[in-house]
Amino acid sequence: MSLCPRCVEMLINEQIRRYNEKLEEIEQLEHAEALAVNQLKLKRQNTLHWHLPLRFSAPYKGVVVHEKKCSDLTVVPENDEPLDSDTEDEKNLMERIKSIKQEK
């Protein structure tokens, strides 16, 4: 059985179209994965450094700025342990990354 040149061309064009669709899907998945990885990195950095005190420089030379503790901040945990919501967010991001990798 022989195929006409037009039929072969149509088959090739369809395969190229499918290939391009798959490439676009892979690019979107890679972008989504990169975003999720960056979110996870930022969340982990913020979790590690959230307890560091803020330092402000004096607006003028020779002016001394004294820090004073504010009692309104007593609701913030004093230990280095992440909040449950932070742990849950990290877990969700790791699951998302894993899912994206499997789909790719």
C-alpha cells in the first residue's frame, strides 16, 4: 500500500504539531517547578532567619538610636522552631515539586 505525498505531509505535520505541544507542556512544567523550588528556598530562608532582630541605622551622624523591646511582639514564638503553617507550606511545596517531576 502506498501513501500519497499529501498524506505523508499531513502525517508529518500532525506529528510535528504534537511534538511542539509536548515541548510547550514540558516548558510550562519546568517553569512551574522552578517557581515552586524558589518558593521553597525562600520559605526555608525566612524560617531560618525570621527570629533575627531588625537593626536600623541612625539618620544622622552622631545620633544614637536605642532599641527598645515592644510588648506587642510577645505573640511571636521565641524558639527557632517553624510554625505549623510553615511546615505545612513546605510539605505542600515539596509535594508539588514531586508531582511536577513525575508529570514531566
